[in-house]
Amino acid sequence: MSISSMKPPRKCFIRLFIFLTTAILIFLLLGCQYTHHSAEEYAPSSREGMLQCLRRHPNFTTMETLNSVQDYKEFFTKVQVVMNCPWEGNLTKKELYRMELRSFCNASQRLFLTQENTREGQRITYEAERSFSKTVGNEVFHMLPKTAPQWTEGNLGRCAVVGNGGILRNSSCGDEIDSADFIIRFNLPPMNYSSDTGVKTHLVTINPSQITSSYRGLLYSRKSFVERAASYESATLVTAALSYTANTDIAFRVFYTMRDMRPQQAVLFIHPDYLFKLDHFWRQKGLAAKRLSSGFLLVNTALELCEKVDLYGFWPFDSLQQRSLLHHYYDNVGPVKGVHAMPEEFRRLLQMHYEGVLQVHVKECH
């Protein structure tokens, strides 16, 4: 067959390809959306109800800062308006967030330190103390996994990111949380509130300051720490070994404690470059805090890796609907002042809820 005889089919193929590509782009630009309703919200007229709700939605991007709010009671009322509307997920918006985060931070390849993304002998700059670095010697190199966990490749399905806010107390959200495909928790929370918080965990963070304050730095007794870690069964333990120099030895002690006493449970170190880039990503968007909270950090990770992201226990205020709340669902110890900007982080999460990127849950579950 001559080359000239193949030209017409090739032209047809090119035209068909252009047509299909254009159709797909138009479909995406029109805003492919998917809707999740609770049983009480679902009705034949739910979409019309949703549209009516959207007309009343406060747009949180118009608020420069929560410090501009004069009346928090009015603000809470507006939040309730949003939360009472059927939630509409927007696949296009979510994919835009995912693509932006992947290009800037790349959790699938840079979330954790591994032997794949780290060389023996490499000097790694600390995330928060940029004038200091750590040389990856043979000992440190062999503390790292050969590769990242398979789940960092993405496609995790529905992820429940479970904060520790007092709003979870008496929420009856345990079963709904446990039905998620992947569950993230923070700062070694107690697991004896199962009806509200669920019992399953796939990833749990450890704040090095907890090891110092609650477990005496693992210098004298390690049993109580290992027992707490075991309450999350096979969940991966995650900590930041290379954010501050003071935390490195503590994080390494966590690794050696688990290796010696519970080797079936992995300890991973967050890559300082990932933390640094994510912080820079949000500073460019106007969120300036001394530190991003671990909750906000892993919400961003979930946006990269999960098909749907549900947030529970994210409410950084001490009241809701004239109901006083504990700071945590398990105690009333407040945050260290001047470190995190949780109300501002929450405003960004509300905006993402409004846009259909993720779903924030502040009501009781049924």
C-alpha cells in the first residue's frame, strides 16, 4: 500500500481525535459534578434545593481574614447555612487542585524520605531551620524504606481525615468514618471514643513534642508509647524528623522503639522538602502562619491521593449553635499560641467545601 493511499484514513483519524479531545475539554470546562447526599437530604427536588442553597452561600474568598469578622455569631450562622445545604462535589475544581498540588509538592513521590528519593551521603536541609542540614549516613539511610508505601500512588477512594476537634464529641460519626477506604488521624489521639471517632486507622501522625511531654522522650520507658501505637493496629506512624534539629533524635528514638518492640508497624519520616514546598504553596495564596498544622498538611496530601476527601473534627472554635465545645474531643488543652493559624486554615477548608473540592462535616452523623 502506498503512502498516499494512507493519507485519507490518517486525516479522518486526526479529525476524529480533535473532535473527541474538544468534546472532552468542553465537558470538563462545563464543570463535571458529582453529588453526595445524606438520606435526609436526598429527594427528587434536591438539585433545585441545592441551587437555592447556593444562592444563599456566603463566598468565603471575599473575607480577607477571619480577623475582619465583627460578629462570630453571625459567622457561625453563615457556616450553618453552608452545612445545611446538600453538598455538591465538583470534579473539575478538585482535579485543578490536585494538579496544582502535584506539580508544586508531589506527595506521590516526595511525601516521605525513602531510599528511592534520598542518596546515602546526601545533605538534606531542615524544613524550618534552613541554615542547618543533616547528612544521610549509612545508619540513617537504612532507617528509610526502599520505596514509599503503595498507597502514595493515589486512587485511594474515599478518605476520612479525622481531626481532634471537640465537635466530634457526641457526633455519632464513628461508623461513617470507619466506612472510608483510608483513614488519617493526628497526634496519637485516644481511641476510646469509637462511637464518635471510629476505630480504624491507616495513618497517624506523631508530634515530637508529644514524645517529650507524654513519654519522657522514650529515654526511660517505652512500653506505654508502644501500647498507644498498638491501639492503631497496623497503621503507619508518621513524624517529622527533619523539621527542627531538636526533633531529630526524638524521631529516631520513635523509629528504634518500634523496630525493637513492634516491628510490624512502620515509622516513616515526612520529607522536609515536601513540608517546605507546601508551606510556600500556601504562603503564595496568602496563608501566612509560623507552621501549617498537621491536619491542614495532610488534608492537602489527601487532595492529591484520594478520590473524595471527608473532614471530621475540624472546627477550631469553642462553640457552635450556642453549644460550648472542648478544644479536643478528649480534653480541653488549647493550642500553643502563635504557632498555627487554625481559624485561617479552616476558612480555606470552608472555601474548598463551598467549591465542591472536599466535604467538611460539622453536624452529627446519622
